Amino acid sequence: MRRSRGSLGGVPIYAEIKRSILEQIDTGQLPEGGRLTPEVVLAERYGVSRPTVRQAILELAREGIVARRGGPAPSSCRGNASATRWGS
């Protein structure tokens, strides 16, 4: 899933990556407590720089959807993303 620089249809690429991660959490592909794929691997998968992936993950962390942790996969899923976003 290679992306060109900049944005896709006016949406920043980091926001598209964030949306993709949220979708994986919502569908259970990334279970609660599960580790996210390492940033460097996600960057390669999406064809973007590591800071772009980091920005998406940091936004999810600010929203309480993932927790930043040390190690090779620094983020861990926290519950269902929809429930977290909508207070369910």
C-alpha cells in the first residue's frame, strides 16, 4: 500500500494510517492488549517515513486508544476503539 508524499484527497497520510489502525482495532485484528506492528514495519507497509507513522500512533495515544510502551513495538491496543471514542 504505497502512498505518495503529502495527502490523499486532502486528508493527511498520517490520518489515513490512523484510520486504518482504528479499523483493525474495531474489527478485532488488533485485540485489546495486543501489540501494534513496529513503526518501521508500518512505515514500509504504507510507503511513508517513520515519523508519519509515529504521528498517527501519537494521535491514537492522545485519544487513549493505544498506550505507548517501550520495546520493538512501542504501542499496545486498549479496548475497542469505537467504545473508547464514543464512551460506550
